[in-house]
Amino acid sequence: MQGYTSRKGIGGRPRGEPTAVLRLPLPVANLARRLREGTLRAGDINAFLDVEAAGEGSVPLIDGTAACGFPSPADDYLDSPLDFNELLIRNPAATFAVRLSSDSMTGAGLFPGDIAVVDRSVTPTAGCIVLALLDGEFTVKRYRPRGNGLVLEAENASFPDIEISAERAFEVWGVITKSIRML
Amino acid sequence: MAPPIALVDCNNFYASCERVFQPALRGKPVVVLSNNDGCVIARSNEAKALGIDMGEPWHICRKRVDTGGVIVRSSNYTLYGDLSARVMQILAGFTPDLEIYSIDEAFLGFAGFEDRLVPHARELRRTVLQWTGIPVSVGIAPTKTLAKVANRRAKKDPACAGVFVLQNEAAIDAELSAIELTDLWGVARRLAARLRDLGIANPLMLKRTDPRFLRERFNVVLERLVLELRGIPCMVLEDTPPQRKSIMVSRSFSRMLDTRHELKEAVATFAARAAEKLRSQKLAAGRMIVFLHTNRFRPQDAQYDGVQPVTLPVATADTGRLLAAAEHGLAALYRPGFRYKKAGVILLDLAAAEAVQRELFDAADSPASRARMRAVDALNRRFGRDTVCYAASGVRRAWKLRMGYLSPRYTTSWEELLRV
């Protein structure tokens, strides 16, 4: 059986440089050894991360009150990052998302699979696109008042316009204000 | 008269929520069943007209009335919660003093609107209906108790078109003489019977009874009720919700459980869910109660009803620690040979997670634990519930709720959007 201490480079004091005895956590000690041997592996650095933090705190991202150094010239121009909710939603309490499944409005840029943003607080005006309920079924069409009546226009030649007669059950569920397409 | 208080109550709220995205349900009888599709917890007017009772177990109801045309839904609390938050947000635009009383009710201080109570309430009603599709009723009066009375009339009397005001003595008296004692807030059948024995036959007579006599004969609660009927507010608006005193997660099982293993899985699931709720409010719990019981409605079965409190060594919000406590509690409770119907976990002694004192031998949740919990919560928020969970909660969960008639989560899941 081979004695460990007799193996070169394991137990003996390295020649040349002065040394000191230190207590190190084993993973860190192993790391030091492998560093010296030139057998360091990529994951070994984790030994240093494997120590529980003593406390935590938050650091403000940018703070202009630094006691020394030149204050950031960008401080005066700080803006909040772009918020897509702000872009897409005007009235959160009244806004709903629906998934389009019909191709009757492709001419208006609304394709099956798109997510339409529906704002129920918007009053429909001539020419806007509405999510409507017609005889109990949902439909997406362009809203066209005509005299005393109303026409729901499709924007795809293969779909006819729908004239809304008084006896049909019709209501606007909401106005479609935006549409989102995943590419 | 005291400044007016409005009670806004969503009509048949759960059934109305179901109708927003499923117009085919309009005009049809709709019932919503409790967790596990047990009892009727909401009915559309058409379902009420069929004689379906509130709280009635559905399997009994089906035998009693012809429910052929009735549309049944499992409770979709995700959807109801989202629509409720929208309604409350809209109500906040109609008053500086909003007290959210429940998922479908709120009290609004209308001081300053005295000269236009009805138009203001009509505008509120129109806005909530247009923006969310939820119909509401508004009752306005000088006190909460009378606002409740006014709301009842607003809801029942079609002539009111959803708004009813009780702001003068004569109108209040007329209304109180037209309703039953049990229509009053907080008067149950037993109390009504005792009042009738004293010759107090209706709410108007109750209003005219000496409140001091009622305090001596009954209690201060009834005295306050009478003062409220007289237009003297005894219950103020509470704008800031009181801090939660406990968090409970409990469920009935889809079938009876008898093995320790399955119960352990269920209790662990409830504890993990409670821990998540706890953290969402930045709280830590110092005590836990685990309970389980057999089916009380099956007297032919052996009955067992167990409650086990567990004191935590130090208040915690760490799911791992809470799971250990839950397991400990269940081990003390479990008796073989019974068939269990329901179990639950209650967290008590809640305190702000930041302020937890460390004990001599037990450290408060470590930064590593907190970071781990934050990561777990963030993952589950982003990718859906139970994306990451503790193995103790199990994966099969064969005991899970029956939700045979669940509608999609139209407003909270990209996968379940309404398709049009």
C-alpha cells in the first residue's frame, strides 16, 4: 500500500516559496489545490458561492446623492422603462383580452390566433372594430351605423356584410382597440 | 340624518360572472356549485324561480326539482376574483370612502352627494355594467343596516331599476313595516322567534323598541341594530381592511381517503398553499392547526373529528418548515380505520415576516430560505400554480377536487382566453 505522504506534491511542503498553515472550508482548499495543480474545472468556482450570505439589502439602481465622484449626468433624465400595459391598456378595469379565431377581418389586419385587446368602456363610433354579440354569438366586425340602422362589415371578400335588423338580438360587447400578433 | 352610505351588491355574482363570457347562459337557470361540486352557492334568478335553494347539496336538489334545463358550473374563483377586483376598482372611482365588504359587496360613503344620490348611483350602476358586464344593485341609507334594507328592495323591486334610497323617516318606516325580521342584517330565525315572543313582529316595531331594554334582555349587538334602524350609525366605514388574523386552506376530497399516505399528501398540499398565501402578504406564522374529519352526512360510517394545534419553534413563512409542522400535526391526528372526507390547515399568530424575533435555539427564516421561497413563488406565478412544488404534496393527487363543470379562466390565463 502506498503511503499518501510519500506521494509527491500531496503532503510535503513545496520547495522554494514560504508557506503558511490556514484553515479553509474543504471546497475552497480543494479549489486552491487544483488551481496549483492546473486541474481546475469550470464548476469549481462555485466553492466561493456556496457560502450563505450574512444578510441582504437592496441597493438603489441610481442615486444622485453620492458623496464623492461626479454625479451621473443621466440622473436628470431618468424615465421608467417602457411599459407595454401602458401602451395597450387605457382602462384596466374595463379591458379584456380575447383570442381571434375567424378570418373575416384579415383586411383590417386581424388574423386567427391574434390576441385582441377589448375595451368595454369605449363607446363604439362609426368605423371602429367591435366585438359584438349577434343572436347570442360573438363576432368581430367593423361598426357602421346607417341611418337608423346598422351594418357590420367584414373585411374579407368571402364574408358578407351583415345588416342588423331590429328583430335580431344585437349588442356591442366591447370595442377592439389593439391587436397583438406573435411572430 | 347621518351622511348617506351606499351598499353596492353584485346581483347573483358568480352566476353573472359565468354569463359575461358565455352569453348563451343569459335568461337560463344557472347554478354554481361549491368546491368539489357539492352544494349550490349561487343561483341566477331563473334558478331561484325553479325553487333551487341556496346551500342545498346538488345531488339532493337534482332529485327534488326538475333540473333538466339548468346549467351547472363549478366555482371558478380565479375568474370571480378577477371580476370582483375590477368592480371594486370602478367603485373606488365613485367615492373616496370605499369599504370592500366581501367578494361581491362594498359600502361606499356618499357624503357630499346628498343632492344627487340617485343620478350618482345610476351612473355607478351603468358604469359597472358596461365595463365589466356585472349587474349591481345600490341601496342608500344613513346607516349600513338600513343600506342593506334599501339594497334588498333595489334588487327585488323591478320598479327601482337597481337603485333605492332610504333617506327620510317616512320612507324608512314604510320599508321596515313591509319586510320580515329575518330580512334584517344579523337577525337569524331563532332571534326573530324570540323577538316575536316579546310582541316585536316586524322591523318597524323593533325600531320603536327601547334599545336599552333590548341590551338588557339580549345584548349590545341588538341595541346597536336598533340604533342603526333609527338612522344612528354604529358601524363605521372601514376603508383599510384589518390585518388577517388567520389563513385557512381546506378542501373536501373527491372521494373518501383512508390511507395515511394520501392524507399526508393532501395536508402537505394545503400547507404549501397556505404558505404561499402567507408570503403574498409578507407574513410569518407562529402556530398551525391541522384538522381532518370524516363525512358527517354519513351517520352509518364511523365518525372522527380531529384538531391538532402545532406551535412552531419560531414564526416562519418557509414552506419546508410549515410542511414539517403539518406532518407532525397529522401524525398526532391520524387514526386508521376511518374514511376521511375533509382536511385543512390553518395558520395563526401571524406577524410581519420582517419583524420575526429569533429564538434561543431556532433562527428565523434565513436569507437563503427567503430567496428560495421568492424564487418558488415567482416561478409559480409566472408559469402557473405548482410549476415547482414540494414532493410531499404529491403529483397524482387523486383526492383532488371534483370540478366537472369548470369554465375557462378567461381573464387570467393566456391559454384560456375567450375565442371569437
